[in-house]
Amino acid sequence: MSEGTTPPQIPPPDTTKTQPPDKNLRNPLRFVGYTVGPTPSVKSTPMKKGAKPGGDSEQVMEDLEEITSAQIDGYRASGIEGLVEHIFPDDVLPCPLEEIYEHISKPRGKYFPKKQKWHMCPELRVPSNNGDQEERFAKFLRLLADNIATFVSTTYGHTIPRRDVSAEFATQGVPGGPENTGHRPDLVFFEKGAERTWENAVGCWEVKSNNNHKLRRHARCQLTTRAFMIYESQDDRRFVPGVSILGYDVIFHIIDRAGEVASATFNMRSDPRQFLRLVVGFMFCGRDNLGFDPMFTRLPDGTSCVTIQGKVYTLHQNVHRGHTLRGRGTACWRATCEGVTYAIKDYWTDRTRASVEADLLEKAKGMQGVPKLVEHDIITFQGKEDTTGLVRKILDNPRYREQWEMFDIRVHRRLVMTPFALPIYYFRTKKELIKGFMDCIQAHKDLLEKAKILHRDISIKNIMLEEYTEGGRTFRRGLLIDLDYATDYPEPKHRQPAKAARTGTTPFMAIDLLEDATLPHKPEWDLESFLYVLIWICVFYIGPCDRAKRIDIKETELKTWVEGDFTSIWKAKMSCMRLDPIWKLLVKDFNPYFNEIKPCIDEWRGLCNNPGLAPTHDRVLAVLQNAYDKLPDDEEPFIDPEPVAANPPAGTSTGSLGALRATPKRTRDTETRDFFGVNRREDVVHGGKRARKDKSGNAYYSEQLSEQLFQSGGESSYPASLGSFVPTDAEEGSASSSSASASVEPVQPLRRTRRKSMPSLKVRDSKESGGS
């Protein structure tokens, strides 16, 4: 085995068993719908529809295979000769392949050259009956691998651990990962002794009885979905390998953040060396060669760590994962190093982009209301810059030039930032809400005027609240995050367009952007987006501290902001904002808690509707300042007007891939925890404190929110939320991307545990889905 590769590992068994939160809860982020790109100009990246706007929002999925295929379609390179040798060259195998072949093709060996048959291999052209074919084929692979391991041990005097392959999930879903998805891969490879969950899956094979078009396409779609499940469940994947077994025909697949590369079809009987290389690669090669990132390590207790610029960071919590295959693939963690808490962001950027977030953060260094960049790491793999081009190096061959050119090359980056903050919807009072908007708009102004940076991607998930201390007292202020789609302003006239599609969040996009995507982005469009975020909060939140409302978006006037094509959304939003009768219908959807800020919103709307005078930062800030001054410093205790059901409704499901529907009433037994880990019941909010009457009705307690959410390291039993780096995933590609989540589960060391239900989204037009 070559130096520099990570050998197969045996992860410690996962002893942490956390209950996934109930999927059927109030969650306004699940209604954001499709996403579109932040204003591209003619020289900018074209605008495309994406999908999932909130990292923790509920996508509505009629078919996960349809969604994942929509992300990859148009970005597949197939029929590539030499792909198996490219991924598993001789120098990463335990010994030369020819020696292994000579061994297994001897008399009484595992392969009969004259008959072109494999010993103990089942008749693969017979359809499976309840998983019987898959089990026979898995047994054949295990016996073949054991025979190879014995040969290597006898010949070279050292033992090589092999992985295991299981067919048990051909008839039942794999545990772990996104819950209730019901996906049953035919064969799954695991490290020997590892718990058999999605969190530990190395790769999947799909077994079909022949190589007709229907089954070949079905296997390809299934492997795309398996890759999605692995990306959703694992932090350390660079790419995911898979294999289609089509009778005796074989296709090798590599799925990464730029799409898919598939080998030319070969026959495992007539081309035994090629098949043997695949088996040896999956069973014995180092994890690096199977798509794992060697910068990630796991401690004996199961805690994950990542090395960035020579420093080891302990990952305590995954607070965002971009639910997509092709695109940035953003993942964010709460991490600590030497007792200090940091935000770590891992993502894949289009190499053709003129500006990257790290460069822009450097330009904004020292600016109030913007995250501070601590480290920026362009990842290297085996001494080379880690890009999706490493897998596609084989496409340099002139015969594949056309397929090569359709791929964007993505560079793997990591950022370490501070501070660690809260999403804006965790405001404690209306005054704090307005102040958070004022601070972020001021930060937007400073970025524009002092650093010549235009944000271009304002969404509910990149307006945050950070805590600070002044005069011995603790306060909160706004923090504007995610400069992934920011650009120099004014944008250079001759800038080359990026190949990858850029997306933004549809309901927060400016009217003029929806009308004409070719126009260069204007600062006032971002100010308009801030207004839409505030409107969104007023409709989908019933009060402070992440008090989301149980409501279907179809019951609100905002349904027209997320449904249909760009033209229909543009018409609907323009009518709503500019026609008083329709505007009044929208205002009726505002929750009573926000009555005091209705005049502010109406005045802000007037600024946006003035055809002869575009809104400016100062004008908007003046409107907000006026509202802020009129709001009381202390609010009356907020009582949740939506009572909690004493028992779960019969038949309530915590996971569904069906169409968008009204959310069932939340219950005491299944409710997720609120911002400080206490089940929402008869909650009463007093400014920064929350008191709750307990189940027996004879005890009260209160806890200070800031004490749990802003810590400098160590463990906590309370949830934390990402502040300085939650992306809007404007580029999260295709049929499943958009703004990121910052509301998370209780804090604990990051271990391979079951994840919450997989959000989903109905794909209406796969041709409009593209990556970014």
C-alpha cells in the first residue's frame, strides 16, 4: 500500500443514541420554496433555480431519486475508459494486480479463464427474490476478498484487513442518516466491525438482472441517491464511489461536487482483471482512495477532529449541511481549539469565481458587524490542491474534451471564523429584532462604502445576532454573514462568468431581479431583501425566541412568492408590494405580536415603491431608528397562543416524503427542544429569560439564554446556533439548495449518530435544476 494513504479503519462503536427531533413541527423555513440566483449580470453567473432554502427546513420530496438525479443530470461524463485504473492504480493496491489475477485463475481458484466464470458467483441474470441474489453476490465478494487476503498474507508476510459488504439492507432501510427515507441499497461496504449505518457506509453497489436501458438508468439513479445519503450522513467525504452490476456488465461511478464520472461498461466475466481491481479497491484500498478526507480523524470516544493549518479543531456540532450533491456542498460546525469556540465552514467553490469569501473577509477586516476570519485553508490532497479536477484528470484525453468542458472545477476550502452567533429569529424583544436589522444594514453600508463589497445574497439565514459585553452588561447586536456571493463593487465590466450556477432565496429576491436577471446587481436590491426577511418573520413567527407558527404557506399571501416560474413570482410580488389592496391582505397575515412594527414596515415599503427615489441605507436606517425609539425597553411576558397537545395525534408520522401539507399539532412527547433545551409547553418569555410551568404544575424555573448559547468551549447540554458563518447556500446547487440552518440539536461531541429526518423538495422541472 502506498505511503500517504489512510488504511481501512475500524471506527469505535457509536454509543450515543439521540432521538431525532419530530419532523412535523412549526418550521417557517420549510416554506421558502425554490431558490434563484442573486443578481447575475451579463458577465456574471447565470441565474438558475435551486431548491432548498433552509438548511434545516423541511423539503417536500415526492421522490428523492428524482431530486438527486435532477442535481446531476447534465453534469455526467459516461463511458470513460480507464476510470477504474485511475482511481485504483497499482500503487494503492496491496500487491500488483497481475499477481492477484494469476493466483485466483489457478486450478481450483476463484476464476476459470477458459470458461470465463467466477467460482461461487450467482447467476446474476436472474432477478432477485426478496434479496436472495444480493445476499449470494455479497457472499461471493466476501469469499473472493478472503482468498485475496490469504494470498497477500502468505506471499508478503503481512495481514491486510478487509472491509465487509452487506446485503441485509436490500430489503430494509439502512439505519442512521436521514430518517424514514426508506432507501434500500443492494450492497453496502463498511469497515470491518463498524456499526452498519449510513454514517459508516463506504460505498454502495446496485445489482440488476440485465443491462437494458431502464435498469441501467434505475441503477444510476439509485447510486446517485445513495451518494446523497452518504454526503448527508458523513462529514469527511470528498467523493462517493459506487458500482452498477447489470447482469454481468459493470459500470463504476464517482459522484462528487461537480457531478458524476462513470466508466465504460465492461463484462466481469470477459474482463476479470477490471472487475478484480474494483473488488480489491473497495475491499482493501486506503480510505483516501475511496473519497475520504484524510484531514478528519476520530478520537477513541468517537469525537471527530479536523486539522486546519496545522491546528487540530474538535468538532462538537454540525450546525449546517447543504442538502445537495452538486454545488458547494457546504458543511458548518461548532468547533473548539484550545478552549476557544470557532465556526468552521467547509465548501467547494467554483475555480472561475473572481472573488472568494476569504479574500472579501480580509478586505472587511476589523469592520463591525462582519465575521472575523481566523484561518483560511485551501485543502491539499496527496500534495496537490484538492479539486474536483483530480478525479477528472482522466478527461484530459482529447476524446473526452467535450465532456470535460461541461464540468466546473471546484476547489475545496475551509474557513475558521468568529464569533458564534444566533439567527435573527432568536430575538428576545421587538426592539432587539429591529436593532439586529439596523446593525446588519449598517454593516452592509460599511462593506459597500469602505470595502467596496456588495453582499448580493440577503436571506433570513445570514442575518444574525451576536452577544457582546459593555460596561459589565451583556447585549446583542446584528451580524451580517456569508460573503460567498458578494462581489467587488462596482463589478468589473469585463469579468468572465463563473461556470457554476449561482442561486439565492426566491422570497427574498428583489422585484427587479426577478424581472430581469441580466441586470447588474444594485445595492438597493439588498435593502429590499432585508425588508422581505422582516415580512417573512412577521408572517411565520408568532413571537420571540424562535417561536415559529404552525401554518402552511398556502394559507398565506406569501404562497405566491415561492410558487411558479420567475415571471409569475415577479408579477405576484410586484402586485403585493405596489397595490394597496393586495398589500393589506398580506398584512392581515402578520401575527399580533408584530403590530407595533407594522407602521415601520409600511414606511419601508413606501421607500421601495418610490419610482423616482431608490431607497438608501440612511433612509432605511432612519425608518428603523424611528421604530426602535418608539418601542418599549421592556415587553409584557409573551405567552404562546398555540397550546400543545397532551398526547400525539394517532397516526402522526415524524417523517414524510409526500407533498406539502399542513403541519400536525405538536406534542409533548415528540416536540423538539427550543433554543435552550426545554420542551415548549406553557412557555412564558420575559425579555432574555424564559419561565416554564412544569408538568406537575407546581414548580417554575427560568434560565438565561445567553448563558447557554455563547460559550467559549467545553460541553453543554443546550443547543447552540451558528453565527458567523451560516451560509445561505445560494449556490447549493440544483434541486436541493439554499439558505443554511442555524438552529440545531443539543450540543455534544460530534459522533456518528442517527440524523434527523431528511428534508425534501418536489422538483418541478429537472432541466432548471443545476448546480452551483
